[in-house]
Amino acid sequence: MAGPYVVVMENQTIVSDETLVILRAATSWSSRASLLRVLRVTVSQQGTSSAQQLGVILAQKASAFGTYTSTTPSPKYIGTVASGIGGSTSGAAAAAGTDASAEGAGTVTTIKAEGFNNLNGYLWVPTPSDTILIGPDLAFIVKLRGTPSTTTGWNAEVEFEEMT
Amino acid sequence: MTIKTPAGDLDDGTVYDLTLRHGSSERVIQSGHIRSFEQDGEMRHEVTGWVEVWEATPGPERTYETLTIGFLAENVRAFTALG
């Protein structure tokens, strides 16, 4: 078990209904990072002072995956061992990405759907019974629902730990 | 391989300054190295290069970061080959 690690999308210009973060576990049960536990999700905006109500979903994403900015998770305990999850532009196994420019045709299965005010931001910290686990080769996404009036200055992060 | 885009043909292995469409805005990648690969039976493209960050705060805070960004050929707006 290793972590916690955090995948960060920082101050990006986004599009409507965008996948902000994708996190896909490693394929083989015997390899590192094949089972991940999501510890925290945040979404916030710094590009406007105008209020707007938007939706956000936490979901499972099936292949075909979208097109992302490759984003390697950072250890939250600075300087400790790197995550078994790397970065990928294509939703590859054992990899993370942010700020999708194309969503991909794969099915999205929503686990949680919530609304939030962009000025307050969205923070989800699960209680033990609310925990989301990502099994081998499966992908977890944080996806915006709606069209932001201001698309600049968006942040998102997913904090997780490796259970394997 | 050659990537057919609305702005013309790109070759992976060549370095480009590249402008990609991203929703209603654009992303400019400087000195971008292009790589194509197959995943799940689909050809995919990505570019690694300098990208301006802190877009919301132009001025002295502007900085550049090396990012690897996936892109669809149809989203290439413009490019200049650097060699």
C-alpha cells in the first residue's frame, strides 16, 4: 500500500461537460496500483467572480477513452516513492490524465452526481461506507456537467492511495 | 506517419509550433514533438512541448510548462514546422 498521491489539473481552460480527471488502475492484480482508493475530490474555479451553478459527477468510464493532458500523480508526502500510476493522453492502464479535449465513446456510469456553485467549489471526502475503489484495469473519472459561463481558471484534483 | 489535419499534413518525428482547438479557445504548443500510437485498435496522437500556463492572468506571472497533450487531428488549427 502506498500513497496518498494526488492528480492535479491546475488553472486550465475547459469545455462543456468536460472530463476533468481520469484515473485508471493497473491491469494485473499482481502489479502495483491495480486497486486504488479515492480519498478526496475537489473542483474549483479561479477564472471568474461570477456565480454559476454547475453539476459534477464521479463515474466509471469504459473504453473507448478520451484524449487528455498527460498528468503524473504527485506523492502528497513530498519526496516519497513515486506512484505506480503514470501519465497518459489516452486513458491507458496504470495512468492518469486531466483536461479532456475529446471525451471518447466509452460508456460513463455515474456513481455520484452533485451540484455545486463555482465560487464555493466542490469538495468530496468520503465516509468509510462512501469509499470508491477502482479495481484492476478500471477507470474513474471526475466530469463536469454543464456549460461554464467562464471557461478559464479551473482546478480539479483527485487524491488516492494504492491498495496494492 | 502522416497525420491529416484541416491545417495540412503533420509528420510525427518532426518538431512543430502547434495550435490546437480546445472548445471555444485554443492551446498553443511550442516546439512540440509529435508521437502517434495505437491503443484499443485506435490511432492516437500526442504532442509534448512548451505550453503557456496561467492563461487567466496575463502579465509577468506568465510561465511555460512542458506538457504532453493528446489531440485529435480534426482539432489542429495551425502549425509551423521547426524541423
